[in-house]
Amino acid sequence: MILFPVILLLILLWGVKVSSFNESFLSKQQSTSIKGFFIALVFLSHANSYIDAAPKAFGDSFYLAVVNWFGQLMVVMFLFYSGYGVLKSYMVKEGYGKSFFKNRILKTLVNFDICLIPFALLSLLPGQKYSAYEYVLSLVGWESIGNSNWYICVVLILYVLSLIGMFVSDKVGKGSPIIVFLATGFLSVILVAVLRFTGRESWWYNTVICYPFGMFFPCFENRISKVLKSNLGFIVSLIVSAFLFLFLFSIDSMIAFMISALCFALVIVILSSRVTVGNKVLLWLGNHLFEIYILQRIPMIILSELGFQNKILFVSISFGATVLLAYLCKKILRIIDGKLFI
């Protein structure tokens, strides 16, 4: 099993470039590549939950060590870049806030529900029984019918909070992005409290604030770039962020973890200002993140139902099937989106 983390590492290093300063360290291509790496990690983590978790050899132990160490940190950059992208678009695209509900919230929800169809069909298999309550609430991600759900549900809520932030900014802040950031950040903290109060598992809320943290960067991007262009600024920022991350990550506390997640995102962003990551594989994975995230469990469920327990073949077949499903789904969603969300 050590094979898969090693392959992923080699893919990450393929095409890496180091420079005195990467002007596009927050560009779409860079962020998409980084997200491609982390969605592959998410796949490895989910695959592990369907096969015998007990390590049988050093390779298995290493595989488990990698996915367990990253844990919830795997989704940090998804939320960070999502928050960054939303506010950046609000700042540079005219009328973005007015079309946000239809082209971002509704589109995401419709795409998600379409991806639930194969899970609904799989739920007809023996041993896969869900209540009417679970089917209905699965449409917004609050419940699952075998699919990954919490992230989509949380992102949809964060989009709604962003829309509220845009409304407040347009009404009282003259379209100020800082108002959007502050309003969304405040509402995100309330969301964390609500999710915890309603009994959701910790992974539902312990990285939520990474989304408004991503919104912080477009507000002060020029100043941040100026700091990171300086060798002293880069070195000090990296050392402080890395130290805080490792220190807080080692503390058994929800608040400490939430802050460590912010520091982790900061470390990735700071490194991106000097190291350019990107190749065809990572870009493809990043561009198909949504489809991979939702559909990856389908082949895993089928192989698990068939009693398939050869770890290497399980992961290999699941990944190949996921890539095919993601490719086909992307094609279908593009057609549907073209009809509904022009």
C-alpha cells in the first residue's frame, strides 16, 4: 500500500518550479493543482474505510500514517480557495453578487442532486436501506445515502452566508469586499456553533473558518504579496506559521485544531509564493474535484459488496472507475448546466 502515497508524491513533484517569487501563487491554475493533490489524498482516505484497516506490512502502516496524519486537513485548501475565489470574483466581476444564487448556489445543489442518482440506485441493493427522511435530507447533504455529504452541505451553507455578506455590503458598505469578509466570517462562527449544538460530528465544523480566512486574502492581496516578495518576510512568515501549526496541531483541543487548520492553509499559501506546483494530472484531478469527491464511493461500495479485499487492486480499480465516472459526469453536467445556468 505504500505504493499509492509514493506515486502521489511523485505526481506532486512532477513539474515543480522554484523561483524568487511566484506572481501567480493564488492563481486558478496553482490552486486547482493543489486541490488536485488533496482530492487524491481524500480518495486514499475514503478507500481505506472500505477495506481491512489492520496493517499487515510496513507499506500498510505507512499508508495509514499518511492518511491519518492529514485527516481533516485534506479539505482545508478546498474551503480556503473556495472563499478566496468567491470574494475575488465579487471584486472583479460585475453583477457577480446578483447572479450568485443561481450560478453558484443553485448550480452546486442541482449538480450534487444529479450525482446522487447512482447512489439512490445502489441503495436498492440488499443491506443498503435508508428511510424517507434520509432520502429527502440527502438532497441538501444533511444526510447521506452512501455518498460523501457533509462537505457539500457545509459549502452550500457557506455560499448562502456569502450571499448575505454580499447583500449587506451592497446595502451599507458600498460593495466593500472587507464587509463581505467580516459578515461571512461572523456568520461562519455562528455556523460552527450551530453545527456543534445540533450534534454534527466534529469534521462538519472544525475547518469551516478556513472559508472566510480565504476571503481575507483578496482584501489585502497586494500587501500580502509585498511581504512575501521579501526574502525576510517569506522566511519569517513561513517559520512562524509552521511553528504555530505544529504546536497547535499537537494540542488535543477543538479550538487549537481550528486555528492550526488556518496555519496549515497559510503554510501552503506561503510556500506557493516560491514553489509553483502544476502538471496535467493534478490539473485534471483539480478540475474534476466535485465529481471525484461525490462519485468515488460508488466503485468502493460495489467492490465492498462483492467482498473484494485485495487492497492494491481495490484502490487501483476504485480509482480507475472513479476517473471514468468523473469524466462522464463532467460531460453530462456541462450539458445540463449549459441549458439551466447560462
